[in-house]
Amino acid sequence: MNATDRLAALSGATVAVTGGFGLVGSRIVHKLRAIGATPLAVGRLDAYGSPVSCVFRISPADSDVIAGDITDSALMDHVVGRADYVIHAAALADVAECTRNPGAALQANIQGTQTVLDAAARHSATLKRLVFVSSASVYGVGAGSTTVGARFSEEDPLRPASVYANTKLWGEYQTALTLGGAGSSYTVVRYFSVYGEPQVVKENSHSWVVAWFAMRAALGLPLHLNGGGRQVRDFVHVDDIAEATLLAAVTDRADRATVNIGTGRATSIRQVADLVRHHYPAAQILDTPRPEGDPLGACADITRMREVLDWAPRVDIETGVRRYLHWLERTPEAIPAWLRAQARAAA
């Protein structure tokens, strides 16, 4: 049975999506709407530092959207109590911000996750499955190699090297402890580097390099290659991420499994810069120091993903970057005001 047919099982179901105002959460919400499910999107309006509903097409005025914080136990009990499935995607997912402000990371990624898990455990009799969104950062810094052997497998030792990674690894263990003890079904998905339209950059962040390079090039700003751009990432388009996450919710073999969500292909940051410069040939490149907590990286071993989800991603990095650049040309208002101010100051 293909992915479309399997996802049809969600038609008529109610799916709570935390982090519903973010890139991944909003894409999952739109996909749920398209297949006839009822999403309950929970999120904070200030997640990106400014309202982005016009970009992500999610608004608190929508009947299936709830503006609120996942640390609100009454709210989460109400939302999870109405749901057949839960996709827990809410997090402070910026490595740099988590490093600068570990207290905020603990509140969002630890306290918030525990609040969601507690609600799921209380409603274990009616909840079919919770999908916990984790990260490839739990594996550690990696080797920064594009060789076939430089892959992260679910069986590898876990050596988180940042506050963000620590919180994600805790979330994995706590999901198993809380829901395993309650007899509930859960799946852990480890995202590799998510990108794609309509991703927007955050001030003082070094994450989301495709969006960073595209927006800076569009404004005539140089592209910063942190650490020379030798780091590698397994870039996974948000469309593929959304589909894989929903498949993890409905696939029987995914019960209590931990699954990488990647492409199995390593791409260096310098290669991303080259793809952007193909569209903006005048863009300059500047080598800058590698930020604290920024992993060298590796790609995903996707053997288990193929076996468990019976699925493979469809958007390669060349297509995905091209799509993002074309979207940005059509949607220039997505470039934040603070980044435009930097461009004016540099002119």
C-alpha cells in the first residue's frame, strides 16, 4: 500500500499537533486538512520573534488552531483528550538560542514535553499513538564527511554535544518511560536537517542554512560559511518530513520504534552556497568561525526508515533549493525586517 493510501486512514481522525505555528507543524496541519483529518494545532504566536501566520498560513482565527503554550497542563489535557493521535513537534529548536538561554530550552523542551506526555498518559485508553519529534543532534558532532561510511544509525551511541541535543535525548527517554509504562503506543522520529519554503530565519541563529543563504543573497549580503562550510547535513525537505511523520503515526511497524528521517545523502554547507550562487552569481562568500554546538555532521542511515515506514523521500536538495529560491522571489515579504535593516546598513 502506498503512502497516500496509508495516510487515508487519518481521514476523520483528530490529530493534535504541538508546534503548529512552526514550519514543520504548520505543514503537518495543512496535510491533515487535505486528507480530511481534523488537526488541533497548538502553538505560540511569538515562536519566530514576530507573527508569521501570513507565511505559514496558520492563524489563531482558524477553528482548528489554538494559541497557547504546551507547558499549560489544563490546555494540553483538553487538547490531547480530544485527539486520536498526537504529533509533538513543539520545541525551542534553535541550537544557538538553546546554548545562549538553556533555561528557555529546559522550559520548552523538558517541561513542555513532560506536560504533553502526562496528558497522553492520562488519555492512554483513547489515544492511538504519540509521535515524538527528536533530532539527529542526539548522535553528536559527527565526522563532517560525505563518504558512504559516515552515517548515523539508530543503533549508534548517542553523544549529544549541545543543550538542544540534550533536551531531545531526554525527550526520547522520557517518552518511552512515560508512555511505555502507561501501555501507550509511541514512535520517536529523528529529523535530520529540515528545510524548504516557507522557512524563515531567526535573528542571531545559525540554523536553517538554505533560508539564510537564500535571503542574504537576495539582499546582496555575503554568505557566511561557518567553519569554512565543511560541515555536512542530510537535508530533508519539509514536505517529506510532514509525510514521514504522519506515516509514523499510522504504520503498525512504527509502534515503539525510533526512526531516522533523512535522505541518506550528505551535502556540505559549501555545496548549498554553490546552489544558491547558481541563482545569484554575484553573491560573495565569507569564511567565518564555526559556532559553538554546530556539529560537523553526517547523513542518515535510512535502512530502518525504509523497512519500518516503507517510504522514501521525494525532494532532492537541488530541487528543494530551487523551489525555495523561486518561492522567495514570489514572497519577498518573508524576509524579516531586521535582516533588511542589516542590508541597508551594509549598503
